[in-house]
Amino acid sequence: MKIFYGFLILVTVAVLWMLPVTEAVYEFRTDIRSDAFDVTTAAGVTAANVTLHTAIYDSDIQTIAYSSDNTSDTPAYSDYDSNTRRLEVSGLNANDTRTLDIAYDVDALNASTAVSTFLDTLAWIWFILLAAFPAAAIAAIFLGRAG
């Protein structure tokens, strides 16, 4: 019976380990914001600065998605200043006008520091629980306290 209990513990921990806790916390903490900017570039200029309406969550530039109504453009990240929320977009067609749509992740919990602190530590709490559960369960089995 102890081997069966040990097997159940391993299966339970494996299933719990596969739960995407970190991704779930990130999805709960962020919202996607989309801003539209009318941008005109001068002759020989292929980049433009725009000021985002809200700061990018955790200054994570990997969450930025661009689209332009000008098919000659291939907008891409060039630089971001988190203090001023200024984003430099490169890859624009020179001497042209377009509307840039920029989507990015923003903090959905900007008013609640207590919840933010808890969510920041939730991944560590989850990891500690996953490490402690099998040790406590196996100890209970071999000390005769289980079942």
C-alpha cells in the first residue's frame, strides 16, 4: 500500500507542477491596451516617436505589437523610455503618413499594492508547496500516519 500511496503522490505533484501558475498570474495582472497614432515621417526619416497613454507593464517590450495602415511600413521596436512612456518605432517608410496601432500589456492592478505583492510571490509559494507536499506525504506514509 505504501508504494501505491507513493505513486499517487508522484502523479499528484506531476499534475500540479504542470499547472501554468506563472502564466495565469501574468494574465490576471495585465490587460492589453491599444493606442492609435497618426505619424508622418519626413524625407529620409524611417523612425518616429510616440508617447504611449499608459506605461508598458514591467517595461516588457516583448509584449508590443505593431500594425500600420501603410503597407510599405514594417514597424519595429527601436527604443522605450519608461519614465516618459516615449516609444521609438523604426521601420517606417520615409516621407509618408500612416496610422500606427500599437498594442501592449499594461498593469491591470495599478491601485492595489497588497494584491500585487501577493501575486509577485505566488509563484514562489507555489514552488515551495510543490517541494514540501511530497516530502510531507512520504514522511506520513513511512511513519504510519497516512490512511
